[in-house]
Amino acid sequence: MEPTVTILHADLDAFYASVEQLLDPSLRGKPIAVGGGVVLAASYEAKAFGVRGGMPGRRARELCPQLVFVGGHFGEYQRLGDAAIAVLGDFTPLVERISIDEAFADVAGCTHLFGPPAEIARAIRRRVRAELGLPISVGVARTKHLAKIASQVAKPDGLLVVDPATEIAFLHDLPVELMWGVGPVTKARLAEIGVLTIGQLAKTPGHSLERLLGLAAGEKLAALAWNRDPREIKPHRRARSAGAQSAIGRKPAEERVFRPTLRHLADRIAARLRAKYLSGRTVTARVRFADLHAVTRSVTLDAPISATAILAEIAEELVRTALADHPEEKNISLLAISVSQLEKDSELQFELPLGLHDEARRPGSRRGLARHAADRAIDKIRDRFGWDAVGYGSAALGNVGSVPDEFRELAERDL
């Protein structure tokens, strides 16, 4: 095997469901789902019936009448996810965690200590199984993109090492949806032009991909289809954005639905920004419709923000604009907010009341300063007494119960 095959991608299998089966052995071998109103995660036994994450609970029960729903042990997810990633860190300091249950590792500098990359991968899998009782799949390849694909092909509970001599042949036989960045919408668009495999994508003229997907996405996918991926492992990534999303099932595209959800998401994101003394200038809102087609709208502000109410109001305007641009869409299934162009907080500069149309949303205005002070007071109360001790009023924020708050915190752990 070529010495350049040193990138590992380790991914815990059906992580949340596997943890539940670990904690309750009576669930082993049964189709289970974490969640209730919405499926947060499903075991392999449930996936065999077509149950998937983000699916409404009612639909999941229709597909699998014997499905067992569990509420989730979110503290255990965090503990076991951290422990599994720590195993990789025992072999190499070059570990890049990309979610609670998966990470990349570069083992080029430690083969003289622990053996070839394939043996290191086997050792990682043995330790995670022995010490934590969890299955983990590992892909080993020359690039991050191919290592991640290899770990998906290796599932469940497997190991796959891709030889550079045969990597293109291996890659081109695979379905296009295994590629990084190809979701349901992109997959459907590619299918319209007869592109179902990575090999077919690789042979598609660049101008066709650019016309179909846009310049940036077309160029990126074309490069990845030939395994051209120069990205290196980055152990300490600086957060470039903060975001959160909520899968809400199939709901009417009405303000009474999206407003409480957006305000809850804004509360989560803004609190995280303030905890890190960060603010952001660009706000992006994403709306996914019932057919899984999604649209985004964004705005870049003159001054960075971290106030909950300001973020919520901006997100609401963006969603209203997106819905107005698609009047034929009557139902939505997901809402998301992100804040980018982050920068460290500085002292707020007081702004004179000049009667500007967006004065209430400017951080340095009288109302903006008042909102900032209220946020800081709420942050201090929550730090001492917990998140549920105080909020912004049930009438304003609503009760977003489709996804437990603990699960949101895990999903938002990167910032």
C-alpha cells in the first residue's frame, strides 16, 4: 500500500440509536428511533424499513409499526462521542472532529509507532468496541473526501482501505449521493441529466454541471469526482459561522408556524455567540419545503449583531421574502438560521437617533443597547440556574417541541 494513504475517517454507526441499545440491551436487534414528533436518529433495523432521520414520527410508524421510540440520553451521547474521538487522539494529534460522532485523522507521522494506517484503523475499531461497546466504521484513503466515502461504504461496523492504484475505479462505481455535498436536491438535479454514479459525474462536461448547479458547486463536484481534494486535517478549526436548524415535519407555510421556530433558533444561536464574545454581520435563513426543495436568503449588516431579538426579526423577514418568492409552496419541513462573518465583540458605539428605518435593529441604538443589556441579564440567570430558568416569553418564542433542546446543544457544539 502506498505510504500516502494516511487519512482516516472514523464514524460511529447509527450513533444515537446504538447508544440507546447499549444502555438498554433489551432494545438490541429491534427497530428503534430516537425522538417522538420527529425522528432524530434510527437504528439499522429501523432503517431497513425506510425510517430516516428528520422523518415525522407518524410516517415512521406507518413504515415500521413495531418501531420503538426512545426519548434519548443526551448526556451519554456527548460522553461517549468525546470518548470515541479521544481514542483517535491516542494515536495522532492530527484529529479534526467534524461532528459529535465522526472525525478525520492523519496518521502519517505515527506509523513508526503503531504500524501501517490499516493496522491503526483496526486498533481504533477494537478499542472503541472494547472500551465503549460501540460499533465504528473507518475509511482509509489518500484524501479526506475519499476516506469519508470509504467509511460510508464500510458501514455497518467495517473497515475499508482504498488503494491509490484502484481509487478512481472504486470511486466511479459508487452512487453520486455518497459524495460530500450531494444532498437530495442535488441528487435529483443530477438524475435529470442521467448522472447516477460518480463516474458519470466525472465524465459530464464542466459547462453542463455549472449550468445545472452553479459555478462553484459544479467545479467542486467535478474535482471530487476525480479525487482531487487538497484539504488537510485541521485539528483546531476556528468557527466561521454559527447556525441551528429545526426539522418540523410537514407544516403550513404560515407565520404562526415559522415565527416561534425562528425565535427559538435565534435564541440558541445568539446565546452561543454571546458566550464566545462574538457577533456576526451576515444572517442567512434557509427554508426547506415539503418536497425537500430548499431556498436560502441572506443579508449583510453594517454592524455585527448578537442580540436574540434582532436576529429573530431579521430571520423572520428573510423567511417571509423566501415564501413570497415561492407562493406555490404551501408547506415547509425545515427552518434554519446561520450567522457568519464573525468577529470578536468590541465596545458598542452609541448611535445618535437619526430616524433610520433600521434604527431599532442597530446594536448601538438606544433600543439595540437595551436589547443587549436584557440578553446579558438573561445569560447570567441561565448560567446560574439553567437554560429553562428564564426566557423571552412563551408568547414570543413559542414552544418548539419537535427536537429536544439537549439534541440542539449537541448539534451546535462546534462553536
